[in-house]
Amino acid sequence: MRSQEGRLISVRRLVAADITLHGYRFILIEFGVGAPAMIVFGLWLTISKAFFIFALGLYICLVGVNYVVLLVYAVALARKHSAESEVGKDLAHDKQYLVKYGSQQFLILVPFAILIIASIQEIVKIK
């Protein structure tokens, strides 16, 4: 899972690109409200006795875990104000990066995908 030259961009750069395009405040609110709201709403739905509603609640809760990971990266980038320096040049000069960034947003909807990818990328970075 190579981040810059591989098929997947890094989760950190994905968040940095989001921040660069939408601003720190918007992204921190989106992830800061979205993560707990999705988890709480998902848990509330799992109380249902109907299987479909239970399954939907479980799915929403698990996707909320991805938002927690995104929130952690957003807070780290906001503290250092480093989002623009991480992806600023790529976003300004490389339309292909924007296509890659946009097409990989769907990974947020896959339960645990962002958590797993970010964990692997952090482990590889440490070694």
C-alpha cells in the first residue's frame, strides 16, 4: 500500500486534501460531530428487533469508526497547520491527484477500511 505512487493515497493525505479543499473548521466539525453521531445513532438502531434496522444500525456504527480515524488525523493536522504543506502542491498542479482523492472517498463507507489502511500505513512508516 504505497501512498503517493501506489494505488492508494495515504489516509493522512486524504484528510489533508479534504482540509485543503474545505478548511480546518469545516472538516473538524464534520468529523467531530459525524463520528460520535454515527456511532450513537448506529447503536440506537441496533436496539431494534427488526433485522434490517439492526443491520443498518451496525453498519452505521462501524462506518462511524472510520470517522474516528479521520478525526484523529484532522486534529493532528490542525494542531500543526500542516495540511496545505502535505498536499498543497499536488492539489494545485496535479488533476490526477484530485481524481484519485475523489475516487477513494468511497472507502469511508466500507466498515473498518480506513482503520485498517491507516494502521498499516502507520506501521510501515514506523519501520
